[in-house]
Amino acid sequence: MHRLVSFANSDSSNVASNGSSNPTLEPESNREGGLSISQFALLSIIVGLAIEVSFTGILAITLRMLRKESKNFWKMACLMLLCNVWCIVFMVFLTLSNFAVKENCIVINALSNVSGHSFYVTCDVFLLYKTYAVSKRNKRVLAFSALLLAHRLVWSLWDLVKSGGVVDPVTDMCYYNQYPLVGFGFNTADLIIDAFCTLVSIMANWDYLFTSFGQLAEVVAKENILRSVLILSINSYVMYINLHVEDLMTILMAYMLQNYAYTRAVNAETFWVEERRSAMENSTNVGTGSGRHSGGSAVKRSTSQRTSQLQKAGNLQNSTHQNSFNPQNSAP
């Protein structure tokens, strides 16, 4: 993921790659793996945007937890906080690794690698947890999620062992050596997780996509499907870049966009919580008003059934926010 190396034309037995050197700043052009000042500035802007989103997310989540509006929110909040903290740490060490020298080359690159895997694995846990929630705590989904997560962790540990910073004994320059097979492996593991989350989200929300369940069902479907499709798309793009592109700037740009997309997807949960609560309240108000003005038991019964259906749709997310979508309970 956070790699300065392309898998294109790589041999799995070759530990080092010329494209894996830390980028150097060139005043005008991109020569020998170097970055121009304007290119580095563009990458720094994206890094700054990701850090800003993470800081804002940490503040929003902390304030929400302090208000104690929902006793179940802490489960999701812990995952979101971990994602944001690791994102900030990763962005800092990734930036520092670009300026690593002989004395700190191995340490900084190791910290960058550890924080990078911690960030992405935590985000994978978040996606799998949300997928498990929308599947209404399906045991098969839980089993597959555990298996996919274990698969991802194996690749992470292997990468921490095989890849890292080294110093060229001739030039004393700091390089990051990415073991190609492992790099391909953990990117593929992320793609499998993304595809799994997307498939489960679509299947779980299929009944709500083509029926008149109202605003709540629309919000539930949009939240889970859009998030999964977004992450699947950006990871597919990064995999394509790794396999077919060797230009350092293009590779770095793909990874920075991936980092930003992950951070946005995680912190969008605070927005969707409010949307779900608003949709549930609107649906309940509509159902109550229809029952009050109908005067007929048949219409009242129909309204009650519809309200029940809407509550079931909201309960797709209640595994993480059980009290968030029922106006009679405490709001999130």
C-alpha cells in the first residue's frame, strides 16, 4: 500500500528495486526516481488533507462519546479513533522516510511500515465490522470476515519481516526495499476484503433497493454500498498502478489518494449516523400522522406494518448503534 515501488516487471526473488528508493527533490524534472518540488508539494497537500480529516474525525468522535448519547457507539468509535490515529502516525513517518539518511534509515522506514499496516488493517476491521452489522450478525459473514482478516495479517507480518529500509554501502543513500511478492500479496488481500464487503452489502440491501421502504432504507443502502464500492474502486486502481506503472510520482499519487479515501470512508460514519437517525424520525412521524388521520383500523394496521418494516431496515445498523435509529430510545 504505502510503497514507493511498482510490481510491474518485478521478480519475486529480487528483494530490492530501483523504484523503491526514497524520493529526492529535483528543482525542475523527475530524474532517477526524484521528485520535483512541485510534485512533492502536491503530495504534501494530499497528506495534509488526510491528516486534517483524521484530526477532525478524532474531535467529532470524542465529543460524541463525551455526550454519551448512545451506549453502543463506543464500539464503532474505538475502531474509528484507531483508524484516525494510525493515519496521522503513518502520514508523519511516511513523510519523514522521504528524508531518511544513513543514521535513521532503518528505524524510520520500519516505523513507517508498521504504522502503515496498522492503519490499513484497522480500516479493514472497520469495513468488515460494518459488513457484519449490515448482514444482521450473520455467522457465515463473521466466519469469512475472521478468515479474511487473518489472511491480511499474515501478509502484513511477512512484509514487516521481508521489507524495510537499507543503506547503500557505496552511496550511503537510504532505500526502501519492498519484497515484490509480499507487496502484491497484501494489496490482493485488501482487494478480496473490499470485494467481499461490497458483495455482502449489495446482497443485504437488495430487497431495499427496488421497494418502497422509504427514506431510511435508501440511506442504509447508500451508506453501505457506496462505501464498499468506493474502497473497492480505489484499491483496484492502486493495484493496476502497481502492476503496470513504474513512474514514481504516479505510484505515490495513487497511494496518497488511497490513504485519503480510506480516511474519508471511515469518518463518513459520523455523517451517516445523523442521516439514519433523521430518516428514522421522519419515517416514524409520517407513520404516526397517517394513522391519526385515517380513522380506519385497516389503514392503521397497514401503517403499523410499514413502520415495523422501516425499523427493521434501520436495525441493519443497530448492531453498532442499537439505540440510534429508534426515536423512542436515546439518540446517538
